[in-house]
Amino acid sequence: MELIWQGVIEGFRLIFSLDPEVLRVTGLTLQVSGTATLIAVIVGIPLGTWLGVSRFRGRGTLVTMVNVGMGLPPVVAGLLVSILLWRNGPLGVLRLLYTPSAMVIAQGLIASPLVIGLTRSAVESLDPSIREQLRSLGASRGQMLWAMLNECRIGLLAAVIAGFGGVISEVGASAMVGGNITGHTRVLTTAIMLEVSKGNFGLAIALSTVLLTLAYVATALLTNLQQKGTRR
Amino acid sequence: MSGIELVRLADVRVVRDRQTILDIPALTIAPGELLTVIGANGAGKSTLLRVLALVLAPTAGQVFFDGVRANPGSTDDASLLALRRRVTMVFQSPVLLARTVRDNVAAGLQFRKLPRTEVEAQVDYWLDRLGIAELANRRPLGLSGGETQRVALARALVLKPDLLLLDEPTANLDAPTRARLLGDLRGILAEVAASAVLVTHEVREAPYFADRMIVMGGGRIRQQGRPDVVIDNPADRETASFLGFDNILPATLLEPAAYLGAELADKSFCIRPEDVAAAPLAALPAAARDGSIRFAATVARIAPWGPAFRVSGPLERAPSVIMSGTAPAAVVRDGLVREGAGIAFEFNPAAGAFVGQS
């Protein structure tokens, strides 16, 4: 108990003393997970919307695949990206393995199904007649889709929150494709793993405190945005 | 607007799950014409409106708007959008957007990219015209049914459509609210001079609006004509029963059979219970009034019906036929009409109509 308490205090000391190593690791964590979430949003919201409004053969299978993807274990995502980026792999020439870019790709792979799946369910939860009603008010196809996304913005923000929460907390993929290289690909989760394996529980708890604070602040910001949207 | 037709449907069919839910060989709506469509649930009324609104592509057939072919799915998107912007439909359950009432009413004008000042002016006018100006900054959640309907009407009317389609705009409203909204609507329709199609299952509302009334059943047009004429002259038994002619009797029961010169084979005679007097046998003179017909019956059921009572029971001469009539509250209260007792149903056949079987 004493150990945890000491670690938490140390964590806040690290945050407020602006320790350069912690700042760098935290910065990279935000950068990698933020970029991955952004990519997942750019890819996932249009795809999720399309899945939500279209009817075609094989749609059910696709939806199931996305739903399975929502539970994709980070280690598996890491393995897939490793195979792709391996020196002799199909994308090996890009020499991306053990770089932050590789981590962004792996995390993007983890976050995208979450964003796609939750966007689809948000769009499908709208009143089925809303499309015809918007059409009848003179909306073009683009205007109709935009208005529909605006209607389910709360669900879309939930998708973003889930995507970000999924990647900022994962360690398997980051460790596998990033390699946890000091000053290059070390992020909070991989740093925590390393410290634990070295027996530095105090520092691990401190870094965990930083991670939790970061996750809390980011999620609180998004939630705040979301709750503004609930005022109907 | 050109010519005498605003919209024309030709051989339009809508098939869903291998069932034909709409089958309209021909229907034309003239500019400025007010049409009312009645029919039971599942008669195809809403489907017809959605085809007219150019939001539902018929499985087969052609839709012409102002002489131009306007089939969703085959007419190109830009032309279709331009035509669709001349029609608007108020849905039976309007989905208001999760923004203020004012922004809801402005939505359609914003889709048309009108200048802001014009949007503001138009929105203000219609909010005021429909008596919902004080709701302008409210959000849809928490609006009453009547308020929601008014917002939905305002956001349609603000678009100044050439064709306004109203799908049971007064359903789900209580009687006074309905009457008030209907009154407003009549005035507004006269003011905007648009063509309008009103779908309703309130038969009594229909004649208020329309130049023409269409009765639908099973996806087809069963009958059409002037509302006051249609309402009293159903074309078939199904329409008759929908129009409130609850008494449908084999015509051969009526004697002499020469009534109205009708050829009675395979025909039925129908009459509304309101037009049939149910009176205790003792209270009646020996013979029916001039021109009237009287049937003896046994009372099987008595139920309140407005200020009076509806009395039903099998006829003595044809016990398989159950007839309904209206008895004043006083005779029921005095026990002169009671279940199991004898009664006379008396009516003037001129108040009813002869209909065919189908």
C-alpha cells in the first residue's frame, strides 16, 4: 500500500516537475495514439456510415468482421503489422519497423474497427425514416448524410473515445512493432512494462499515474464535448 | 407550372417482399388541386405519398412531375433533386432534428443555400403563422405532439412547395388540438395555393379540404370523386364499411325490391347506424313512416355512442344479419331498450346506398 502511495506521489511529482524523459515519453504517447485515432476517425466514420446506410449482399458478414475487429487483441494487430513491415515482408522496403510510424499503423489497425463499428451502430440507431424526411426537405445526398452524422454526433464521439481509449492503453502492439527503444519508440505503456520487469515498481506506478491522468484529461475533454451535444 | 397536370403516375407499382403494396394505373394531380386520400391501415396511402414525394422509387411505372420524368433511381440525381425540391412531405411521425425549432424550420432553406437574411425572414413568418414563435429556441425533446406537428408543418410550408403532401398530420392529436390545427391548415392551404394531398383515416375530416377524394384499399384506388358524393355513395362493400356504413344487408331483404330501381342481384344495401332509428316496439305506430322500412330484431348489445346509444342485434326475419341503430339515451335509461328485448330498426332507404360485392 505504501508502495502504491509513494508511486502516485512520485507520479504527480514527475508531472509537475516536467521531467524531460517523462515529457518525451508522454509526448510520444500522445502523438502516436492521437495520430492513430485521427486516422481511425478519417477512415472509420465514412466506412461506418456507409455500412450503416447501405444494403448489399455480404453486408452481414462485413458487419460481423468489424465487430470481431472491435475485440482485436493488440498483440495480433502487432503481429500483422510486424509481418507486413518485416525487412523481407511486403512493405519491408519502407523500413518502418521499430519506428513511431509502425506504432501508428498498428494502433490505427486497433482503433479503426472500434470507430467503424460504433459509427455504424450510431447511424443505424437513427429513426429509419430520417433519410426520406431529409430528402423530402430537399437535402442532396451529401447534405442528408451530413445531417444524419450531426444527429448521431453523441454516438460518433463515443466512437472516438472508444478508439482513443483502446490505443492509449495497449502495450502489445507498441512493444512488438516499436521495440520500446529509449528516446525513439518508448511510450508510457511500454515504459511501465520495462520498469516492472526491472523491479522498479515505484517508477512503474508513477508512470501509470501519468498515463491515467493523460487518459482522464483526454477522455474528459471528449466527454465534455459529447455532453454539450446531448442538450437536445 | 405548365399545363393542367402537376404530377402524373402511370402504371406505378410498388412491390415489397413479393407483395404489391401499391398499384396505380393512372393518377393525375392538377396544379392547385386539393386531394384527400382515405383508406384503412395498410391500404397503401403512405406508400402513395412517398412515391409522389419522389423519395420512394416505384418498382415499375413512371412518375412525371410537371411533365418531366422523375423516377428515383433512373432520373439523374441533379434533375431529381431539383424536382424533389418542389415537393415536400410532412411525415406521419415527423423526425425533428436535434437542434432548435428555429433551426429545424430553417433546415430545408439551408439545403437550398438561400441567403441568411431571407431564411431568417421566412422562418420568422412561418413560426408566427403557425403560432409557434414562442417555441423558436426550444429543442424538439419535450415538445408536445401538437407542437411537433406544427414545427413539421412550418418546416414544410416555409419551402413554398408546388405540392404539399400531408400524411395524417392530425393523427395522435387530441380532438381540440386536431380541430384547431385543421382549421389553420385549411386557411394556409388556401393562402399558399399549392397542390396538396392529405392522407387521413378520419373520414369526417376529408371533405373540409379537398376538391377530390380518393378511397384506397389493398394498394389500389377503389373510388374517387367529390368528397361529399363519395362519402355517401361507396362503390363497394369494403369502402362502405370504411366510410362508416356498418350495416351491410343483403339487398333482397328490402321489400319491395324495386327500391331506387336498383338491380339487386349480387348487391348489398348499406346504411350508417346513425341513419337507423332503434326504437322500442311499444313506442312505435303500427306502420312504418312513409317510405321507411322497419325490421323487428332482438337487442344483443347496447353501447354508448356519443350522446346517444348504439343498439345492435339479429333481425327476426334473418337472424344471421346483425343490424345496428341509434337509440336516444332516455329510452335506454328508462329500460325500454334493454338486452334481450324486442326492438324495431327503422330507416329510410334513401339514406343508404346499394353497393356491389367487390
